[in-house]
Amino acid sequence: MRVFSFGFFLLFTGAILAEDALDLVKQLKNPDNEERRKAAQKLLELKEEAKSVTPDMIAALKKENDVFVKRFLIQALGAAKADPKIAVPILATMIKDSNPKLIEAAIGSLGSMGSKGVDPLVGFIAPSKVADGKTKGKDEKKGGIKVDPVGDLIGKAAQSLGEIGADAKPAVPALIGALKNANARIDAANALGSIGPGAKEAIPKLQEIIEDKNTKRDKNYAKAVNDALKKIQGNETVKKKKK
């Protein structure tokens, strides 16, 4: 009887959450910006319980002008683990926005889209953005590295590719390019390690970096590169030891 009651409780709770999501979607049509912001934030907090209303969130996102509402909705798509077929196209559009906050939100949600999220992220980490060693932005110091808004976002994109893991193999060339960016290189190395054996193409570049004397000056970077090499070469290293 207890099992039945607990099962009924879960079913009932799920029904309430689904109903909440529908009410929140209706609230997204409220002319008051603050009310729409509250609704969008609550949808984000519902996570996967809001998956059933992701088509409605996408429709609202396309019409929305308020930056805060848009950011919450973009993040909600990732948190809800929305169907990549319907979510990736809008996220791919948002990653090209001029607002860094919306770009960052789209990058984060694309990391929840599996293999479908790879292409937009690779498109963002374009070689033209990472080949130039000079940083962009104000000439300020941030932990010993010049502030580089674009580099920081490239690093976020690398993190998302790392979350996707082995399915992000097509991103390897772009991640190798990102190793040239001082603000993104640690994230790029970590992502290559997360891809694993599928990132063998990166081995020569990673070994070159390890042999560079300048790399030793940044212990965190050196560790990230070493860890990446171990993960990529893992199986091969074991085989060599057995021989």
C-alpha cells in the first residue's frame, strides 16, 4: 500500500509540475517585463520538468525582446534537456547574438544537446577567432592574463564540447586552434581530454606544448595538457606497458 501511495504521490507531483509549467508559459505572454522574467526563471528552475513545454519556450524566445527573459529561456532549454532537433536551431541563432550574456547562455545549453550541439560550437570557435595571439578588450590584468571577452567565451564553448565528450570528435581541429588563446587554452586542453582517443589528431600539438619551456610557467596549463595526453593515449599506453 505504501509503494502504491508513494507512486501515486510521484505521479501527482509530476502532474502539478507539468501544470505549473503550462501556467508559466502563459505568463510569458504578460506585457510586464518583470512578470515574464519571473516566469522564465521559474521554468529554468523546473529543469527537466519543463521539457514538455520547450516548444512554447522556443516560440516565446523568438518574440521576446527583454534580455533577461531571453537569457533565462535559453538556459531553461539546456536545463530541460530539450529535444535537440527543435532546440539547437534557436540556440545556434542565439550564439551569434551581439550580447555576450546571451551568447554565453546559448553556449552552455548547447553543451546539453549532445552531438547535435557540436556544429554551432565549432562554428563559434572559428580559426579566425583563435589564431591571433593578441587579446581583445581592455588592457587590464585578470590573474596575470589580459582580459579577453572573446577568449573567455571560446573557453566556455570548449567547456561545453568537453561536456559532450566523445561525440564532440568533429571539434578537435577547432580545439587545437583554441590552444593558441591564452584565455581558452586550459578549457581547450580539458575538452580534448574529455573527447579521449577520438582526439588523437591533437597529440602532436599537445606534445609540442609540453616540450615548450614557456608551458612550465603555467602549472595549471601544463597539468591540463598532460592530463589530456593521458586520456587520449590511455589505451595505447597500457598496451605498450604490457609489451
